[in-house]
Amino acid sequence: MGSLDRVRSWVEAGKQIGKTFCYERNGQRCWLSVGIQRWEGIYKLYLSEISEANIVAEEFLRDETIPYASFEELLIGYAEQTDIPMEELTPLKGQKLFNPRF
């Protein structure tokens, strides 16, 4: 089973997958969280991005959940929203990145 097939099987099983990444932007440390979960037949892509300097104030560069009708649409939208390979996302244990109800 390929990496993308494994990702798809996790998502189809209703598991929340994701990862948080640290990167530099204009000399500032930033954090990007990416999450995916299928919830009530809708594929949800969660993206949260914040500079470390704004964490206390909770001033996000972006904080959104984008719904998709199919896994294929999710693949296209994901590629448009982030450069992070989807194969790097793994099932989350314990704390989740987002609440798929919203």
C-alpha cells in the first residue's frame, strides 16, 4: 500500500490526521498546523498558521476549515492550500488539531 493510499484509508475510517510544522517567515518563527478528517460524509481540511510572536494574542495568519465533497476534491484543494506533502500527515492520538463539527 502506497503512502497516499494509507492516508486515504485513515481518512475514510474517520481518523483525524495531521501535523504541526515550524518554519521561518521574514525572520520570524511561525507554526503551521494541518489537519484532515472526514466528518458526516464531508472531508474537512484544517489550516492554522501563526507567528510565534502572536501566539499569546492568538492573532492567526490563517485559521480555517475548508469542506470538500470527495477525497479527490480534497487532494486538489490540499495541493492549492499548502506545500506540505499529504503523506507526512499521520493519525493524531490524544489532542486533536480541530473540532470537525465546526
